[in-house]
Amino acid sequence: MPRAPRLLFVTHNVPRHEGDAAGSFVLRLAVALQTHGARVHVIAPGAAGLPDCDAIEGVTIERVRYASDARMTLAYTGTMAEAVTGSWSGRLALVQLLRATRAHVHRTLDAARQAGDPFDVTHVHWWFPSGLALWKARRAGDPPLMITMHGSDVRLAANTPVAHPLMRSVLRGAAVRTAVSSWLADLAHDIAPDGVVHVAPMPVDVRHFASPATGPHRDGILFVGRLNAQKGLADLLHAMAQPALATVPLHVVGDGPDRSALSSLATELGVSARVQWHGTLQQHALVPRYAGARAVVMPSRGEGLGLVAVEAQLCGTPVVAYADAGLLDVVRPEHGGTLVRVGDVASLANAIARVIEQDDMVRHLGEAARAHMLARFTPDAVAARYLALYGEAIAS
């Protein structure tokens, strides 16, 4: 490329303020790219209380108003699918979001072109909903389109066969298609086999994980994630009731629709006295939790990548996870990770017990895992990968 590219990011999820976890990896990529000379402008949905335009860590973010404040609730909370499938008002809000996003993108591209400073690539994050918003919307003179799939969008299509033709059509309009893990790329390619799906993970802000924790004594195990069936906390609670973990405390960080049911399950299994519920935490409060645990456990299914596993291992904390989906890319036995067959609760309990039994084991596995994460997920490494893919899109 003759110059560093000007990039238009289109996404339904990006931090609302500094320290916000929502879509933080999208911001991390934008910041990393700008460090390498690229210029990134982000278009995202509006929400009550958010300004129409602001900047976070030097990245300009425009928020698209698509409804009244009271009805702009689709984005940022991880509940878009439930809102859309659960009510007609949710479906109407989605249609309004798609239309408003398309119109705003066209206005932004036109204004940049008229100013003599056009965008080089439109980079869409998640084929649904942002890719759908720009479906068949590319006009003569518009920059090439790149679509990155993060997990929830592909799982949605995989679980909804009627959506397969739509996903294929949306992806067909992209010059370059990427996914954040090998499993996700394979799944997307199975549904839409017309073109290559490149594997390109998101970066992690390694500033928060400068060195493994040496301060607080490591104690207990940690679960971080949305409290729903996919994340698998119910399996972990059953594992906590196994003899191998009879005295081990569990810290749960997160919230979600199954919070009450999971609390009741902990009581029913007789483990509630050993479970502490911390709710959702921002990054600065989460990092000490990672660093203070003997292991982080991820009994989830269908993870697009498994960012929690990346962050935990960057803290030098071993991860025990189900051998499934994107976690196979991140939790590697040859690099300090521990994988268990999906749904095997007894094996999960035994694997956790083995990992946390001795301090030397915790330290050895954590150090190996941290080194592997630093080699794969630093902003510099990921930015270089994406800059090469942008060059491919521009040349197409």
C-alpha cells in the first residue's frame, strides 16, 4: 500500500466509555492500527446517554440514532438476539437500526470522498447485524468491504438454517472475510463456501497484563462470563459438587438471564457456601481476579475465540476449558492449557483439581500459557496481520 489506509469500522458493539468491556477488542484493534499509522473512524449504534460523536483512546466513534432513547436498547448488552426474537418491538428496532446504519455509512463515505480524503476499506465487524446493514449497499466508488466474524453471528446462522442463504449473500459482497478462530472460520466456510475465510484474532491490551501476579496469594477458581447456558456455569457448579473439589472456593464474575436459576442450582447442589457472586466487573477490577485465582475455568460451548482464556493466561493463570470451538485455538495443552471433553463433569472436576493442587504446577502452566498468548495476541502482531489483509482487499 502506498500509504497507511484510512479505515471505516462498522460495528454494533464498541466501548461506550474508557474501561467499558463492550466490544473492547474492536477498540483494541483500532488503537493498534492507528499506532501503525492507519486512521480509523468507527460507526456504531446509539444508546441513551451516549453522545452522537466522541473519541476514546484517540479513536473517533460516531453513534447512529435509530430510535428514541427508550428504544435504543439493542446494542452493548449482549442481548440483541433475545430482544429481536422476543418481541415485535425488538424486530422493528432492528429494522430501524439496519436502515439508519446503512444511511449513515453512505453519508460518511460520501463526505470523505468529497473532502478528497476517501476511505480505503470499510471493515464490518459481525456479518449480523452490521454486515446485513450493508448488504448489497456498495456503490460505484465505494471502498472494498471486509467482514470479520466474531462468534455470535456465525452461531446464529449455524443454529438457524433458514439464515444460511442470507449469510452466504452477505459474505459474497466482501472482498475479504475473516474469523477470529480456526473453528469459527471452518464453521463459516461450511455455511458459505464461496470464498476463503482467513483466521485473524483480535488483539488484547497487554498493558493490563504487564507481568504475572506476584502479590496476592492465589486462591480458588474463577469463572468469568455471561450467565447463560452457552457459557456452561451449570456444569462447573456440578463439578464443584464432586469429591475432587469438595473444599475449593469458586468466584463468579458476570451476570445474565440465568443468574437466579444458577444461584438456586448452587444451593441445591450444596455448594452455595463456597460460591461468591461478583456481578459484572470492568477490566481494571477483573485483572486482579484473574491474577488471584489458581485457575480460570471455561466450560463453555461454541466460543468464537475465548477472550477470557486469553486474558487469564496473560495473567499467568492456567485455564481449564472444554475442548470445543475457538477454545481449541487458545487453550493449548502444549502451552500450559488443560482441555476436557465437553459435558464430562467428573473429568472437569478432576482436571481442575490436578491443575490447582500444587503451587509449582500453577506457576509452570501459567508461565507457559502467558508466553503463548504474548506471541499471538499482542497489538503489534494483530495489527500487522490486518494491515496485510486490508492490502489484499484494496488490491482485489
